[in-house]
Amino acid sequence: MDFTLDETQAELRGLAAGLFGRETTGEPYDTALWAATAKAGLVGACLPEESGGAGLGAVEMAVILREAGAHVAPVPLQDALVAGMVVGRHGSAAQRGALARLAEGEIVLTAAPLEPGRSLGAEPRTVAREDGDGWVLTGRKSMVGFAAESDAILVPARTEAGVGLFLVRPREAAVHPVPAATGEPAAALILEDTPGDPVGADDGAAFALLRLLSLTAITATASGVLAGALELTTRHIRTRKQFDRVLAEFQAVTVQIADVYIAGRALDVAVWSGAWRVDQGMDAEAEIDLSVAAHTVADAGLLALYTCQHLHGGLGLDVTYPLHRYFAWGKHRAHLLGGVEARLDAIGELVRC
């Protein structure tokens, strides 16, 4: 399999790297950067053409999010791209038309695939039922990124027929802020007969796409985070001296930084393979690849970030030093994925099937 980016993907990567590499306000949510991201066409890149987007796929989403992770860009791209792509493929004409505002950066969309005590991708306990001409939802969602800042939240819920997706307005639900390791806005969402607008049929197809794209988005972002931390740490050991020698000259240091590189390469292979298979409609194979990527994020990837901290010495623990943001972002993604044991269980279920 050739992982070389084509011309469009390479241009997207260069555009994202240039934009996210600029100075930001330092806030957990940089609204000016969000507007600039939309103006550059990065928000709309994977949205349908009828919504003002470019109609690109999961690989291009991974390209953009990997650069966002590499620069720990404080914008809600991870969840917005996932929600936008799912609505773009399964939503009604009116829902797809409304994505034009997302492409322009006028609104934020997010998704709520997590529930208390449930791993990412598990069928939801949240229930949706018909109520007159509409639907209402009852349940709990955890760690919903940018919930209060969003125009709508994409919520999975069980129906009598299966599992469907619904767009819920934050103002019609109970949104309780919760702390996130990254400092980014996050919330718990409490639904009690909360109105929801169905997205596609409740046959599980839209939910399956949400699960695959969520795995792609989180692991691609984590891949960029690890790449950014590796670059920062490599620069540090090349210039930092101990006993009149730069750290990179010590064999123990080179072995440890090599382990970080290997973890990053292993993660990249699984992410690109999974994203490509999502675009090819090879859902079963894609889920295996992305589950391996998710396990790498929660296991070897997180250990690699600890190594980056260790190689910085006391500087690695300084919350004002850039490495702290990379570590926080990486650990948060590992938590979103449920941790090592949850990812091993997910791989076990897939292999057994």
C-alpha cells in the first residue's frame, strides 16, 4: 500500500501546516483561528460540494487533523469534521444545506459518541422515541467537546428499529461543563425528552460511519501530536548539553528517541491504512486498522509522550513549556479511546467475529 500523499492531499497538508504554525492567542478555543481555518477551506474540505465544501474523504480529513495535532491548534476541527461528514453523507437536503454555515466558520458542530461507562463505538444506552411528528431523546453523554459552543450536537441513540443519529440543539438540553486535560471546552450532556432531528435512517449505517470517522479523527490527531512532540524533543536533545556533550550523543538518549519514532511510525501506518479503507468502503478492514491505531495511541503512543517528557528533564514538567500541551492532548485522546484495556477488548471482539 502506497501512503504517499497525492497532489491535493499534499497541498492540504502544506496549507494546514502554514496556518496552524502561526501565532495564536493561547486560548483553549481560538475563535480567530477557527475563522481563518474556515476561510482557508480546511473546514469545508470534507463537506459535500452542495454545502460549499470540496467533497473530500477520510484520508483528507486525517491529513488536516494530523497537522492540527502537530501544532496543537486550539480549534474544534476534530469533532466538527466528523459531524459534518456524517451529516453530509446521511443527512436530509435541509441538513446538508445547513452545513454551508459550518464551511464558512459561522457555526460549530460537534458529536457525542461517548457515554458514561461505555467505550467509543459501543451501542448507546441513550434512547430515542417518536413523539407526535418528531423525536425525543433520553440519556447521558460524556466528554462532549465544544458542546456549549456548538450550533448542534450529533447524538447516537437507540430506537425500536436499531441505532440512529439525531441533531440536538444545546439550548434544548442540559449542558454541564466538565474539565478536560487540554483545557478545551467540554461538557456532559443530559437529555430528558430532548427534541432531536433524525439524520438518515435508524438502520445503524450512519452510526457505523460515525464510529469509523471518530476513530480516524482521534487517532489522526494523536498521530500529529506525537509527531509534534518528537520534533520538539529532537530539537531539545540536539542543543541541550550535559557534561559538555549534547544529549543526542548519549546512547541511552538515542535509543529512547528511537522508540518514540517507532511508535509514531506504527501509529501512522495504522491511521493511513484505516482512513484509506474507510474511503474505499472496506468498513470491516478499516475498523481493524483503526482499532490497532487506537490501541497504539493509548499504549505505545502515550508511553512515547512520557519519554519525551523524561528527555526534557525538569523542563518537561513546566506547564508553560510547549511540550505540556502535546502531552495533555495525547493523554486526552487516549482517554477518549477508553484506555489500553478497552482497546484490547475492541480488537478481541473484531478478531473473534
